[in-house]
Amino acid sequence: MLLAHISDLHLDGDARATDRAARTVAYLNSLTRQPDAVLVTGDIADHGAPEEYALAADLLSRLSSPYVTCPGNHDDRTAYREVLLGEAPGTASGENPVNRLHLVGGRALLMCDSTIPGEDAGLLGDETLDWLASTLDGLGDTPALPAFHHPPAVIHHPYLDSTNLTDADRLAEVLEGRTNVPAVLTGHAHTPAATTFAGRPLLIAPGVVSTVRLPWEPGDTLTDREAPPAVAFHILDGQDSRVMTHFRFVP
């Protein structure tokens, strides 16, 4: 299985963010092998406005591969549901977490909501952790990839580490003993990164709209807006669904 993983589009109606997202879509469509799915791990809109999700829906609908999404701290649950997911107004509470299971190619993609409305930091919370645990149990031996916005590990960047997942220990308890989870996927950091969490790979997608400057890199701004958009490719190989990840810049 080949998965393309993008994050942090921050679509705001400005031509710059729109162009970078459109270039990323065009790059993915140019691949000689199309991904089985494209994962978009949050901060799709910059202000959570309906018109930003309408733009996102238009851009993502151009992908040749199916795509799945989860919200980030810049996203608004109600507008996200109604415009991007196409849910009728009033059919679901905008305050409830947006958690979705997608079955693709014999694997499960668990798109989880780690947002706290109105705040930058992340929290999976009781409802999402209970959903994650029960969904994993229901999948049996099916390989499953949980994906959400906020990394559950130290990034070694002061700002990012002040806004990452705050209940990582509870997530680790859910994953303990569940051998069908080969990796955890997140965004939020605006930098490609990899480490381990709860005994398995934690793979963090780069940002589409910008790249965060690491503390030891030169520059006076939090993000490098000149760095090109980038993509993570995850390959799930064999019966054990071992994950190999490659990071690529978008031309």
C-alpha cells in the first residue's frame, strides 16, 4: 500500500496558499503510481471559514486518488463537517469530535480529532480515545493507522512543544498491546520528522503552506515561507505492514 500524507494547507483565500496546495495536488497527480489514498492531517483552513473549506473541497477533489482528512487547531468543526465533509447542517453537533474510519486496500485509516476548539494545543479526550479503542478492537487483526493533527511527542521546538498533544500518555495506554497498529501519523509541526511513540513509528508530515525553522536554523521568523511544499510517502509492506517513509519536496 502506498499512502501520500500532506498536512497544514492553511487555505485562507490568498493566492500564495492556494498555489502551494494546487502545486501539491498536481505533483501527486503526476506520479506514475497513484497512492491508494491521500491523508490530510489538519489545518486545512486557516480561519475555519466556510469559503476556505469550499476552496479546499475544490482542490482536493482534483486528486486522482481518494483522500481522507482530519481537523487541526485552525479548523472549525461545524464548517469542516458541512462544507468539506458535505454533512447537512444540524445532522451532527459541531462541538463533537470528528472521528472517521476508512477502509482502504485491506487496511484501516483512523482519522481522529485532536483539536480543542479555540485553542492551539491538542487533546484526544475521552470520546475520541474511547472511539479509537473500540474501533481498533472491532478491526481485529486488520492493520490500522491512527492519524490526527497534534504530535504526541517532544519535537524539540519551543513553540511546537507548547502546543502538542496533551494526553499522549492516555493514547499510549490505548495502543499498548494492540499489535495491529504499525505506526501513528500526525501533522501540525510544519516539518518532516520521525521518532517512536508507544513502541512504534511516529511519522510527522511536512507542511504544505510553510516549513518551521528549527531553533538552530538561521532566520528571524517562525516559519520559512520560501521553502517548497513537501509530502510524506508511507509504504506499508508485507503481512506485518512494516512502514517505510520517504519525504519529498514538491517542484
